[in-house]
Amino acid sequence: MYQSSIYAIIFILLYGCHHTHSNTEDNEPEPYSYTLYSEQAELFVEFPPLIAGGISKFATHVTVMGESFVPLQAGKVTLIFNLNGKTTTVISEKPVTSGIFSISLQPETAGIGRLTFKIEGIGINETFNIDSVTVFPNEKTALENQPQQPTGDVIVFLKEQAWKTDFAAIPVKKQLISEVIKTSGQIISAPGDEMIVTAKSGGLVLFTGSKNIPGSEVSSGALLFTISGGALAESNIDVIYRTAKSDFEKAKADYERALDLVEDKVISQKDFLDAKLKFENAQTHFKALAKNYSANGQVVNSPISGFVKNIFVSEGQYVQAGAPLAIISKNRKLLLRAQVSQKYAERLPQIFSAHFKTPGNPNTIRLSDLNGKVVSFGKSIDAQSPFLPVTFEFDNMGSILPGAVAEVYLLLKPETDALTVPVSALLEEQGLFHVYVQTGGETFEKRELKTGISDGMNIQILSGVNEGERVVVKGVYPIKLSAATGAIPEHGHEH
């Protein structure tokens, strides 16, 4: 009892009070309510019994369905009522509050009619029909034909509450689901997606610009480091450059002079070819140094566009030619390497894809959404590890970091066509799984489930819900909180 009271206080602070309800007298007819769905929208409408000559107010709730359900902020609702060959049209040009349109209808005669709701708004154009709507001749007849009320434990979660939370409900459906092997793994960079930046000569490393911090984005050719000779007595790049330049200029002059002398046959063809070879060698050496040399030393540029993954040197550190300075990663392709127990060795060829989760990301990622494919699986046991590796390659959409550990669900063939719900719909209590089934626009029922296999995103339902019933996949805990208050508002809205 104490815990329920605490939940009630928290709930009121979060969501405020319920609607003001009009059903205060025992002899007042119960309202009628209908909930209809399309691909884009949900229509939930409540109205008192239609009585010939009387005015009935319709509380029309329009929800735009997407990743999360939100109220229709702007638009209009047209109500068309067909009765005994006569058509009555009423238009609500805008909502009285977000998602709620107020419409009044005054039927002239009793009978069985049809209600049509046309909803128009930004990005939405839907029509809903309600057939066999009774117009009673008087209130007494309406009282004698009360609408059937839901039985059992009904949880009321009002539209205004749902719209204030991250809420969504979807129909239960059959789809393919695979048996899985749940294990761990790691995200690593794909071969060919990284390049090591090396020193082209020996010297002291000077950091240049602002692109030498791990994680920095770089473009191809971006300046990263400068290799300077400084005050080094040996292997000084500045001395090497000046020497190479002098050798090149001397070899060039000797070659040009030899060109004139060989024409006059002053020197032999052999001496000319020797001068030409020395010139070409000196030219090649000098151009190789001059290509990336500046007044401050030899510059080191990024060979590809990507980001700086690692820096291997410190400012002022001496390096020799060929020493690794940094790693640049394109980060376009990544590998997921999962470690599988030896007991699944015979089932490795059945693995065709995977789902995975990384720390800090509540969403499970499908490799199929990232063009993922199996690259290889282990065929022998590594002496350093008792596990068999299974490796997938996939496209990085920018939010997955190399080096991250992952919780991995390896999908096995064959797939099973089964009734499923998203894992996010499950509510676990004392080892039992439940879902909230939406039985009306604002009414829900808690159901216990018997579950089967899960692929990390969906779970097989063996019993508890039926195909086509709508289950809550977002907003499960706010509904649980609403149920814990024990307060069930009466039917009927006044807006």
C-alpha cells in the first residue's frame, strides 16, 4: 500500500490530473468509444449516445503514428453522417488543443447510420468509417441499450499522458525469427580501411597544425608532422637535403657540359653515359627529398581522408626513416568479430547474420541494415583462446567506434515463421514476462506471456497475445506507473 501511494504521488507529479469526466449521475448513458487505425494515424473518438433531436459532442483524438506517437498539431477533421438517405457534414477547422478536435452532431431522426471521419493535416490524409451507429428515439431507449463495458483489470492511460511520453504501440504479427547464439565480440577496423603514416627520413618529430589529436578528422594531403634535423650531428635531414641539392646541381652541370663535349667528340660515349647516370640518380634522390621538404624540415601528410586513430610519437621525439608515426582510418568499413564457444563448432556454417549492441547504446543494431555479411569463421582453435572467431564486415554509418566491445546475437538458419513482439515491449517481473495490450484508445490490459527464441530485437510468443492485437513497445513503464496508482478514471471526456 505504501509503495502504491508513492507511485501515485510520482505519477501525479509527472502527468498531472486526469480529464474532467462528465459521467457523474447513475442514470446518465455511458459514452460510446471507437478506436480505428491506418498506416499513418490512430483515431480515438468518444461521444454520448446519439438521440434524435439531441446534440452529441464528439471528442475526437487524432494521433500521428511513427517512431513515437504524437498528437496532430494542426489540421481539420470532417465528420460526415449518413442516416436514412440524408447526409450531414460538420467540420472542425482546428484542434481545440493538440490532437483533440471537438465536433457536435444533431441527428434529426432515429435509425442506423454511418459515421465517416476525414482527417487532413501536414503529411496526413486519412478516412475512417464507423458503420451501424444507432440514433435512439429518446434517452430512455439509450439507457436500455448501454454499450458493453470492458471487463477484467482495465488500465487507463489517457491520450494526453501518452502524448507527453515516448509512446508507441504496434500490432502483433508473424515474421521470420532465427535461433541465436548469444555471445560477446568486438568492433575492429577492416583491412584496407586504415593506413600507417611513416617517417620518410630520420629526425626530430614536430607536430604541425591541429590534426594530431586522436579522433581528429583529416583530409587527404593534410599536414600532420614535420621531421626536422634540428641540431643533430648525424642523420640531419636539413644537411641531407642541402647535400642532395648540391650533388644534383653539380651532376646537372656536368651532364649539360658532357652533352656539348660528346657532340664535339671531346669525350667518349662511355664518359657521357656515366655523367648522364650520375645526373639521373642525383635528380631522383633530390626530388624524393624535395617533394615533402620545407624550410622547417620534411613534412608528413595524411595519405587518405579519414580520422586520426592513433599517434605513436611525442613532440620532439627522434625517429628513424620508416618509423610509424600515426594511423589514419577511413572508418567506412568495420568488422564485428564474435567469439563462439567450441560447443557450437558444428553450427558455425549455419550463421548468416547477427544483431549487436554496444555499451551506452540502448538500441540493438541489425547487421542486415548495414550491408553486413559473414567474412569468415574459425576452423581451428587458437592456442591463446578456447573460442572460435566469427567475423562480419559491415558499413559504418558514423556512430560505431572501432575498438568497442559488443553484445552479439548470431543468427542461425533455418528461420522460423513465428508470432513475435519487439523485446522493448517486454516487462519482466519475478522471472515472468508481460506485455501491455491496447484494448481501446485509452485502455490497456496486462498479459502474461510464454516466450520462445529471441534474436535480441524480437522474441517469439508461444501464448498470451494473438496476431493483430496491439502491444505497447514504447512507454511500458509509464503505463506500469499508471496502473500502480490504482486510480481508474471514469469514461467520457469534457474538453
